[in-house]
Amino acid sequence: MGIFVFLPLVLPLTAWPVARLAEQRLHPRTATVLLTGVSSLMALCSTVCLVLLMVVGTAQLPGNPLPDGWSDPEVRASVPHHEIAGKAAIPALVAVFTGCLCTLLRHHRVRRRAHEALEGLPRTQVAVLPDLRPYAYALPGRPRDRVVVSTAMLACLGSRERRALFAHERVHLAARHHRHLLLVRLAADANPFLRPLRTAVACTAERWADEEAARAVGSRRTVARAIGKAALVSRGTPVPTLAAFAAPGPLPRRVAALLGPEPAVRTWPPLFTAVGMALWTAATGALLSAMFSASSAVTLLLLLHAATPW
């Protein structure tokens, strides 16, 4: 393994340039899918390496439940500063799993409460709640997904703007944006270096829904006007992993993008551009993370197999 086992922990830094550039230069759909994939892969690789460091660094400690052969000197020699790295990996893994568990529990709790609030209402695709607080968000669930909107929000919008709102939220549900948002939040919990990608995906998912809503209603200006009105009165969504019409974030950039031309649909930009270089850098970092974590895992398994008496 050597020092390569540490690299997946810091390789997420290679994705920082693409977080902002993809948000500005790529089609929102492409940016959302790409950034979600990169962040998920890098988070998985860094977590695997933390587990490897913990196993190697703590195998020789008294009272550990691991086989005695796992504390073999050859195994410990595979990781530089194995004692320090192994002990440091324990609280790091506890923080990773605690953060991910809290995010999952919060997501589940808010979704459950949101569904409970709709009990007794007709099982239509749009649920209108009599509430003086203006809000609108997409609520995935079974047996059907629903768009939740308050009467106060509807009162703030005109008829065409309401069409834009419903089109926007339906895109969130159809594209399963809540999964993208949840994955990038879990990735950021696993590795703090991935937080810029979490922020970028929150924006690109909204931009994706904005563009599809503008195409559905036939007017980019109407969607921009609806977003602006909703932002003035709304406080967003009850949990960051649920997509909302007036989600907190770079609302001025969303409105400015809708007032400009429709972005070109392009899966991969030319290499010799700023966004192209950033994408290749992020892709290379993700590939190296996968290679180093897989190589380290295989090396450790071979060493442990050789050191374990059968």
C-alpha cells in the first residue's frame, strides 16, 4: 500500500475547480449527474482507505478483536506511521458514520412528517396545504410522488407563474433530484473536501428544473419572474435533500441564466478550455482514487491472508 493509501483522502481537492466551472459552463443536467458521480466515488474511496488504515494501525493494539496474525510486522510495514494513522482513523471513521447516519435519519424523519401532514388530503399529484407560510417543494414517496404547495405561495403567483412552479417541481420528481442531493450530502459527510461539490449540485439541480420548466411553459422570463417572486417570500425547503422551488442558494444567478439564452446540451466540453481542463482533472482524481483504494485493499487482503494462520 505505502503512502498511496493516503492519497484518496486528499484527491477530492482535484474536484474543486470543476465545482464552480461546471455550474457556470455545463448544461445543468450534465453538471448534476457528473458532480454527483464524482463526489460519490471519491467519498467511497476515502472511506475505504480510512477502514484500511484503521485495520493496519490497530491490529497490534492489546485487546483488539482482530486475529493475532494481522499484527504481523510485514502488515504494519505496509503503511507509513501505521500507529498514528490507525489511531487517527478511528475518530475519523466515527465522524464519517455519525455524520452520514444523522443525514439519513434527518432525511427520513422530515419525509415521514411531510407525508403525515398530507394525511386526509386527496391523493392527487398536487397537495395544496392551507398555510400562511409560502413554500413549495417536491415530495417523493410511495405510492406516488407529490408536489406540495401552500395557499400562501399560490396567492403570490399569477396563473402562468403557477404553471412554472408545478413544472419545476415535477422535473425534480421525474429526475429524482432528491437522490442527487442526498448522495452529495453523504459524500460531504464522508469527506469534508467534497463540500464544494455538494453546494454546486444543489444549484445545478435547481437550474436543471428551471430549464425544463421554461421549456414546458414556453417562456424563460415567466420562470425567472416566478422564481424571483417566490424567493422574496419563501424560506425554501424543510430539509436540504428535498428540492424546492425557491431553494436557498445563488438565486440571482438562476434568474440571470433564465434571462439569457438556453444552455447548449453538451455532454463533454473541449479539452483545451477552462471547464474542460477542470473536468479532466476531476475525472483523473476520481480514477486515481478508485485505483489507489482498490490497490491498497487488494494488497492488504493478500498480506492478511498470508499472515493469518489457517
